[in-house]
Amino acid sequence: MAKAYWVATYRAIKSPDAMAAYAKLSRPAIEAAGGRVLARGMPVAAYEHGLMERVVLIEFDSVERAKAAYESPAYKAAHDLLGDGTDRDIRIVEAAE
């Protein structure tokens, strides 16, 4: 079974307070679901059409685990705190074999 990754990019953080409240709950929820935060922060470089946006990369043991983490009650509670405090997208991708 291939590993999977959450790739989250933040186009805008409109509410730093909402982001802080989200961060306080989201990481423990993600780690409890088996996620491992590999990278987070601003890119050190962006090429071609890349954007200098905050990026978070989280590894899971499988696509199923990644989806289950996103849909878990603990992560939902964190997500609810975020509300519309950011413009972002989250993608789940399967690792190349």
C-alpha cells in the first residue's frame, strides 16, 4: 500500500487568530490519525508558475488514512475553528511507487 500526502496551500490567511486556534487543535488531531508533518511554512523558492504561499506537507500510511484523518471528528473540530479565516486548498496525493 502506497503512502499518501496532504498538500495544503494557503493563498491568504485572513484571520491570524482563527489560524492560531486551528493550529492548536489540528496538529494533534492529524497526528492522532497517523499523520506526520514533514514540512510547513513559506517556500524558500518558487519556480515557473509557483507562488510564494504557505505550504504544509503531511505524510500518511495510505490514502484511506489521509481521508479518514480529514473526516475525523477531531479534525472537524479544528477545521470549524478556522471557519473562513483562510483561503486554501488541500489535496491528497498518493506516493509514487
